[in-house]
Amino acid sequence: MRPVALIVEPNAATSLVVQRALTPAADIVAATGFQQARDYLREQPPDWLITNLRLGAYNGLHLVLIAPAATRSVVYSTADLDPVLALEAQRRGAFYESGARLPGALPAYVGASLPAQDRRSVLRFDRRAISRGGRRAADAGAL
């Protein structure tokens, strides 16, 4: 049985990108705001909650707090990083991803066995996004 993922994103374009990334790995339920997502969490708890940290008057952390214990959560930020909210979400058992890495990382979250808590630092710069210099980089560029 495929897992069910609740995606909470107010921006339609971003929601579509997230849904396309996750469609091969899970059944999708989309919500555009906090109230709609809260009602769905109460009625039919999903296996996964994927939410933006910024949801207007509320934030994604509120949804992480009211989600059942069996629901795994991934929070992300499409705007500037808010380290306080990101760290608090990690303390509550959610995984944090930046908006740029989210589409590539989501299928791996749903398909893998994960630790109980995200141990990565949200304040540390992600060096994987930049190419490493040196002799090999120059050789590869010449080819």
C-alpha cells in the first residue's frame, strides 16, 4: 500500500512542483492553508505531512505539533531561512529541507527508513550545492 502524503503549500506553483516530485512515491492530498490541513489531520491522519514553514497567520510548526505521532513530517522554507522555527521543528521530530533541495529529497524521505529525528544543522552551509575546485574540476571542464 502506498503511503499518503499531505502537502500544505499556499503557493499553487510551488505546490505543483512538490506534488510532481512526490507523485511516484506516494498518494497526494493537497491543502492550501492551515485550517484545511488541520481538518484533514484530524479526520484522516496521513503517513507524511509536508508543509511550508510559512502559512500566512500560522506556520508549519503548528501542524507538526498537532499531527499524530505516527505521521512523519517534513518542513521546508521557500523564503529566507528562519533558524528558530527550523530548529524547533527538528526538536519536534520533523525533518527540515530548504526549498531548493525539496523536490529531489522528497522521494528519498518517503522511500527510506529514517532516524527518529533530523540531526542535521540548519545553520550549516550546504557545500554539496557548489562545485569543488582543484585540478580535477579543471580537467573535467577542459573535456
